[in-house]
Amino acid sequence: MSETVPVTRTVDHGVAKLMPDVDRERAWLLTVDGAPQSYVDLDEPTHLEFEYAQRLGHVLDTVTPPGRPLDVLHLGGGALTLPRYVAATRPGSRQDVVEADRALLELVVEHLPLPAGSGITLHPADARDWLEAAPPDCADMVIADVFGGSRVPAHLTTVAYARAAERVLRPDGVYLANLADAAPFDFLRSQLATFAEAFEELALIAEPSVLRGRRFGNAVLIAAHRALDVAPLSRRTAADAFPARVEHGDALRDFMGDAGPVHDETAVPSPEPPDGAFTIG
């Protein structure tokens, strides 16, 4: 395929488009129905373009010693940005990617192939179905970046889902999720309350402008049973081009307030982003 020609294809859940970055020779932006999903530089897989992806990368880099191979379960595939990052920074890692959109996976591997020996295995399946069928204690990390369009599906927001994720993690494992919300943060606060039902330690990474309610934006949720050393993570996120803050402990409990956990019977998708929040032409 020409490295300067966009590719558009109808996939299972919308219309996907791969667009080349004119500033980076083999870099591509993936959108689905106009919403940015992933950015990949095939020559430099450690380059994370999106701010939320950078924050996920910071967590990956700081929660365990650098370079140590990990068993990682990715819920949501996109263009496989984070799996490529883990393969490059932690050689020997074993990674499973669960993506409900089979046609999207086929498009990505056709035009943005994985390197040989990457240790990445792709599974076209629903994220929660996969979690509930997976063996216990099989992952060091679960990374959830699942959006139906621009919203997190309702069945991936509940206590039952959080407990399914907790079950597949090893005792020192870490759960990460890319979420999005705006003031008054009903969704984000409810997710904190939901994951507090399954995990002892929580942290949240977001830009101060998002946390102050000035705009809609991404937030990275971190959940674990072990104590989280947030100091190195805070230093990294503060040094980003778009600095973010790590909320933890009492500050996070204050943010969560009196929010209650979400159960399957009452779950709804995450809020619809306002016009123009993430959409591009």
C-alpha cells in the first residue's frame, strides 16, 4: 500500500479510516466514524501521540521494573498502539488483545502489520465475555480502552465487570482504563466507586482543566490491591507537554464523594462527548 494514501473501510461497528501523518513517514491515525481511536508510528512504536496513551505508557513504565516482560491483557484493540509499545519496551512479554470488531482487526493487521515475534495474540471477542471465560491469575496487567463509538459500553462499567477483571489479575497485578467525562463527573465518580468494590487501591490521572470541570476529557483509572507508588508517576505526568495530575488517597476519596457503585441492572454507557470534543474531519 502507498504510504501516503488514506484507507477507508466499513467495519463491524462503523466506518474506519487510516490516515497517514504527513510529518512522520510511517505513522498513521485510525478513526472510526470520525472519532480518533489510535495513532501508530510503525518505525517508532514507543512514540505515543495521544495524551491518554502517554499516561497509560507512564503507568506501564513505573508499576514494575523497566524491561521486565509482562503478561498483558488488552481490552479494545484499535491500531494496537499499546501492545506495540509493550513489545518494544518489554521484549518477551505475552499479550492478548481482545477486540469485538473483527473487521477492524483485519484492517489493522493488513495495513499496519505487527512485527515478527511480537508475542501479541489477537482475539475477536467481547471484552467482558473474554474476561469471564479467562483463567484466574493469568495477567500482570489489564488495560481497558473500549469504546462503542465515543462511549464506554454499559456492560463494561459495573461491579460484575470490575470483579471479572480483578479475577484474571495476579495478586500484584494492575488494572488500567481509559475513561472520559466532564463535570459533574457522575460517570467518573461512579466508576471509582465501582472499582473500589473490587480493588483496595485506586488512582486517577487527568489534566487539571478536566478535573476542575472546565472541559470534557480523558481520565486514566488505575486499580490494584498493592500500594501504588504514585511519586514517579506524578513526576512523569507533570512533565508531559499537556501536564496531568495524579489523584490518590484522601484527594481521590473527596473527588469520589458519595457516589455509589454501578450494577448490571442500572448500567448505562459513558456520556456522549460534546460536539467537537474528539471528532476530526
